[in-house]
Amino acid sequence: MAGGKKLVIVESPTKMKSIQGYLGDEYEVLSSVGHIRDLAKKEDIPADKKQAYGKYSIDVENGFDAYYVVSDRKTKTVAELKRALKGADEVLLATDEDREGEAIAWHLLEVLKPKVPVRRMVFHEITKDAIRAAADNTRELDLALVNAQETRRVLDRLYGWDVSPVLWRKIGSGRDGQALSAGRVQSAATRMVVERERERMSFVSASYWDIEAHAAKDGGSFSTRLARLDGAPLARGTDFDDAGSLKKAVVVLSEKDARELATAIEKAATAAVTAVEAKPGTRSPKPPFTTSTMQQEAGRKLSMSAKHAMSVAQRLYEKGYITYMRTDSTALSAQAVTAARTQAVALYGDRAVPASPRSYRNNAKNAQEAHEAIRPSGEEFRTPASVASGLDRDEQRLYDLIWKRTVASQMSDAKYETTTVTLEVDAGGKRAAFTASGTVYTFKGFLEAYEEGNDEKRGDNDRSADQSLPPVAVGDTLTLSDVEPKGHATSPKPRYTEASLVKALEERGIGRPSTFASIIDVILERGYVTKRGQALVPSWLSFSVVRLLEQHFSDLVDYDFTAALEDDLDAIARGEQEREAWLKEFYFGSDNHVGLRNIVENLEDIDARELNATPIGDVATLRFGKYGPYLDVPVGDGETRIVNVPDDLAPDELTPEKARELIEAPVAGDRVLGENPENGKLIVVKDGRFGPYVQELEPEPEETVDEATGEVAPAKKKTTKKKEAAPKPRTASLFKSMSVETVDLDQALKLLSLPRVVGVDPESGNEITAQNGRYGPYLKKGTDSRTLASEQQLFDITLEEALALYAQPKYGARAASSALKEFEADPTSGKPIKLKDGRFGPYVTDGETNATIPRGENAEEVTFERAVQLLADKRAKGPAPKRTRKTTTTRKPAAKKK
């Protein structure tokens, strides 16, 4: 159509506004809001397609052809794109330049079927120059990338839909009754966390002692540590293996030996300097951020989850502050190198940069070098201070981290000198050698801008390396004081954090860095892993899942096999391997590979009970049931007793000793509070599956004595007529402010008095009652209810106050009374944001959009900026899908790329 506009389609609404401003009126920029279609669900496949596509939405017998459906929530988007297409004379598909972005572009092409020329527009940063350059330098759609993404999608569908049902049948359900799932990368990641916990469970701690002292000369003092005794090295934590045994010949001091030696050293009071050694050293800066290293550092330094870090980085990219945030490359463009070096010189002087620019190569397995590293956008970097006004708090913090890392990556090496001093003292006939080290930086170099964080490490924590040593020479005599023997115990490997798990996955070549955040989110959501601070703690459920996978799907959770799949997908992306042939081998097998179908169809009998059993020494067996973990304790004659295990007890903390403690502990919460003075019934407090509660019980019938014979007659229990159900005892849940240990009889009687009649509505004549329900306190009038702001209102609210509450709009009143926090107005909707506690957990809302607080995040710590981000993310996803489905389409074989 002559004179028409060029239609540019991006995948993000945020990008849309920025890019429209850069391209001008001859372009129309619209968003697909991510993928517009995906593999169909079983119920979406029409009857005539069921035989071919019914199991997976994939015809495994005919080239693994995929059956796609347009999402209900995207029908409006597709209609809008088709409308715009009618007035366009060219289409530019401007989705991200990675496999996912290429696939989104291909799906758009398949659904829209444009009659006008179509080109691929790609860019790595959203700046005016980059966008205009991208519009002028387009390319063809890369079908090899499309094939790689579709192969991954088909692979994950086959894996998940074949393996997950085995988990459902043999293990059951997970957290909150939700179905368990298996996934190619998800299962490998879960296995890694479980294996680390197994190592901690089998770890045997070893104890050892050493001695610390202060050495002084001419007013200068420093701390020293005993290193050798009569020439033999003293034991350190690294000298022991995980079984608590020594790995080499060293001296292991007992507490008695250490104290006697310390006393002898204290008597000697002086030591002679026998050696002074100074060594120069250099430290080089780390490369600029990749997706993986950014997630790791955001976790270490900013306490951001991988998912949160990626979400913040996405916003920074779409607003034009950083380059594309899904990248494995550590390379910088020439203009970025110049910008970093120029800024380093301006801030830290001419010596801050080396004579030649630095270049980096990524050594991570399966790294792809398609993009630049993550860096500030533009030819000149904006400093964190200059962009602060346009960013929220988390965006500012992450931009500051990216800016510092990028600038530091082009700066000079840091130079330092480490001095080690050896002191010897005669301690009761034994030669005790102490050492002390001190490091002094002679040139800070890149450390002026940035220093990478560290994951938690095992072994001895020697803080003395940071101290400054006074000038000493061989032969000097130093005074010793504060001689103190210190006991130590070896510790197991630390649990994975999100940062260290991301690092381990990348090192093993499992998954892609761009998927790590979603993988960790899945294993948290499924209840396979929980967070304790920053540490990832596996649940007993995950032990059962991993045990099943290891025993019956060993190939699929093998780390090398999983990494090899990534190599193959990369080969497909490069056009070196054929999609159909590769899927055929994976699914049906070959001489070198069993094949997923053969594994599933030839599963041996699986003993679900044995699978779900973890022996805790010879004390009991740990099992995972519908309501969580419990101990199966033998009590004789084949009988067992069930003992609940606290949900917050980590697997490595359930030792045989702890198991005995749980078994021998009195039943918590089964406490008699007294009698109800109105009817004589007993009031007890209990701790049940669904929380603590009080209960009114019939008193035990009394025994009677025959006055003539003196015999005791057995107590007679009340009986009910046949088929007449015994009345249920009255129960009432404890308020959140109450506890099983402190609740008293008066409080219990008040709870059992509920529901309370507040009064009668003069208009309808209905009683208004105050009740405590599953989701909190509320008023009820007929079928109409109103939420109360606090539990205490159940006893305090008057009829006038209740009528006033009913006079307000139902949902408005609820919203006003149930907010846990209130924030300023949302910048998009202009309405105040509130944090609430709903049926499915805490969420934020502006009255139009609701966004659930993700698992792993503390609702109490949600800030205004985080609330705005959650609402924006929810809006970008669009409304929830309806039950009915629309038109379906099948994947057409892609034309070969010339």
C-alpha cells in the first residue's frame, strides 16, 4: 500500500513507547506482549487431530510437528496487529535477538501472514542511534534459531509430560496439594540441591585446637597464630575430609594440650623473629557482566533473587539504560571500551587504565557470544548519580552495580605486597612457631571502582591477612600477650544460595543463563526447595522426587547428559544439526541412547513406599505424607507410631539424636485448660494439622462404688441410638495473637462463645453475627458478609458499627479494612496501591490489577517500588485466560534458509 507506515512489532509494551519516539511518525510501533501462541493443551485439540496430536500436542510420528493455539488473552492483541497490518507497506519484526525472540517473530509471521515485505530488526540497546541503525540494517528471519527454540520447547514438553505423571502416581502431590513436575533443567537443579544436603547429612565434624596471641614491638602490635610445633604443621580445617579423618600428617591438639601449651607460652612471654618474607602480587579486574554473573552479584551484594534481578534488568534495558540483559558474552564493543576507559580516567586519574584496552573471553561451557556483555547503554556512560531521578530504588542499585563492573573491567591491575612474619618461642621444651600475614595495597587500580563479592567458603577464616604489620627484622624480640587457646570444628559444605547455584549450573553447562531465574522460581514454587535466609534448603519431598528420578530415569538427571543436550541445541541453532533427526533420537532412541519412550514404557515396578523412605539411623524412618514429613517409629509387633516433624527442621538437622528427642517429647498442645462452668465439660487446647484450636470435650464418666460390697463398678459411657451420630465437640481456632503455650481458660471460653450475635438489622430483620472463619474475622447477615479489620472486633463491635460497615460498598469496605500496607498512587493507574493478605497469599493491588507476592519474598519487606514493578509485570502478562479456546493452527514446516 503506497504511502503506508512501516509496522514495527516488539514483544514488550515498555519498549514500544521508547522506540516509537526514536523512529518518528512514519513508523507505527506495537507490542505482541511476549508469545502470541504456544503448544496446545489436550482439551484444545479438535477431534480430527486427537489421534496425531492428542498426547503432547506434538505429532511424534510425523516429524515432531507441533500444534499451536493462539492464547485467549492474545486474541485482542492479534486483532490489533492485523488491523495495523492493513495500513502498513512493510513489517519489521523487532523482538529480542535470541532464540526466544526469533521464535516470537516466527510465530507472528505464521499468524499474521503479511502480504507486504517482512524484515528482522535487531538491536542490543534502546538508544536513538541504536534503534535508527537497526531500522536501516535489517536481516532475514534466522530459521536455525527458530528451530533450536522449538526443539527446546518440544523437548521440554515430551520430558515433562512423560515423567511428571510418574511422580504423581508414586509420590503424590506437593505444596498445597499442587501437582509435582519434572523438567529437563529443573530436575537436575533439584538434584544438585539435594546432593549438597546429602553431603551435609553424611558429614562428620572433626575438632581441633590452635592458639592465638598478640605480638608487640615498640608500641605496634599484631595478631599471630600457632602454625607449627617442633617443626610439624598444626592441623587446620582443610586437613580433614568430610568423614572427619585427616588427609595428611599434621599435629592435632586436644583442648588439654592446647591449654597446657598456652600456659607455657604465656610464661615465656617473648618470641624471636626467625623469618620475614615479602611477596608482591597483582589482582586483575573481572570481566563485565553476563546474565549469569549479574544474577550472582545481584544476589551477593543486593540480596536480590535471580528472578528479581532479571526483572529489574529487563526494566533497565527497556527504558534504555543498559544493553540487552540475556547474554553469555563478556565482550565490549569498541565504543563501550572507549566510554569505560574515558570515565575511569575522568574519575580516578590517568593511571587508572592500562596502556592497551582489555579484552575478555568467556570460558563457561556452552557460552554464546552473539551479544555484548551487559553494560550501560550509549556511546558515553551515564553515571549512577545522573540517572537516579529516572529510576526506582532497585533499578538504581542494579544500574550502579552494572556501571561499576563495566568501568572496573577496563581499569588497571591492583598491586599489593603481602608480608609474612614467623616467630618462634620456647614453650616448656617445645618449639612453637607462630605466623602472621599482612597485605598492603601499593596501587588500588580497579579496586577504586569495584570488587567482586564472594560466596560463603569452608575452612578457616583468617582475618589477620587484612592487618597492617609494623616493621620487624629477623632476630628481633617481640613481646607476646593475650595468649588464648581456641577450639574449632570442621563444617560441611555450605548450602547453595541462588547465586552459587546459578554459578554451578553454568559451570556444568546445564540450562541457559537466561532460564536460571525461572528454574529456581519453579523449584521454589513446587516446594522442592525453601529459602532460609539466602540458603536453599531442600524439602523431604524433593528427596523422594530425586530418588525416583535417579533410580528410574538416571540418564535424564545425569549432569553430563543434560549438558550435552545444550550442546546439541546450540548445534541446531548454528544450523549444524537437524531438528527432526535429533528429536527422533532423543525420543525413540538409537544405538547410543535408550530414548525417552523406551524408558517410560519399560519402567520396572516402583515401590512407592520404599521410594518415600529415608532411614534416620536405626531410630525411625522419615516419610513424606499428605500433610508433610513425619517419622515412622516402630513400636513392636509390626506396629508403628507416627511422629510429626517440624516443617522448619532442615533434613541435615534431623539426626538420630534429634529424632529421639521428637519421639520422646510430650504431645504438643494437648493441654487441659479447665472446665466450662456452664456445663462442666473439659476445655483443651490442641495443635492440629490446620493450626492450634480449643475444644470442648465430654468429661470422662466417673467410676461408682457399691456401698454394700465395696466393689468399684466400671464407668458407663453415654451411648447413642443406632444410626444416630454422636454430637461433634465444639471447637474454635486460636487467634493469630494467641499461642498454644499461653492461652488460658477465659480466652478459650470466649473463643467457644463465637459466633456472637451483634444485633438485629432494623431494615431486614436478620441477625448480624460476628464469626471467625478460615480467612479471618467477618460479619454475617443472611448471605451477606463483611470482613472485620481485627480479630478483637469479634467481641467489641457494636450494632451501630456493624450497620455502618454494611452501609459501605461490600468490596470497598473489604479493601479498606484488609490492607496490610498502603502506598502512594501507582504511576500507571493513578490509584493508591495496597498490600493485602488474600486466600492464596499476600498480594498488591491498585483496585484494577492484582499481583501476587512471589514465594520466597517477605511480604512485610515489599516496598512501593517493588509493588509498582509487580503490578507492571502483571499488566504486561495481560488478563488471565478464559476457559474457552479459540482458533487453532498447526506448525507448517519451515522453509529452508538459503
